[in-house]
Amino acid sequence: MTAAILVPLVIWSLASLIAIVGGGRETVVGWLARPGVAIPMILLLIALFWHMALAITGG
């Protein structure tokens, strides 16, 4: 299940990061400060760590 959640989140994050390449630190901080970006990024991190924990424990 976590893999199904990770697929769209990873695609979104890669596309978003590619779009801001070349901006400075301020661009990245401003981008992450937006709720429409911060929430999916947090969900990506949670799903990623949950997926890794399941892989480690064999679940």
C-alpha cells in the first residue's frame, strides 16, 4: 500500500524540484513554506519512512 502512495508523491516531488532548479535558497524555502507544497512533502516523508520500516521488519 505504501508503494502505491509513494508513486504519485515521488513523481510530484521530482517534477516540482526540477521546476525550481536554479532558484536560490530563498526560492526553495519559499516553495516549501506554501501549504500546498509542505503537506504533500510531509506525506512523502512519512510514507517513505513507513515503507522503509515495513521493508526492514519484513511486514
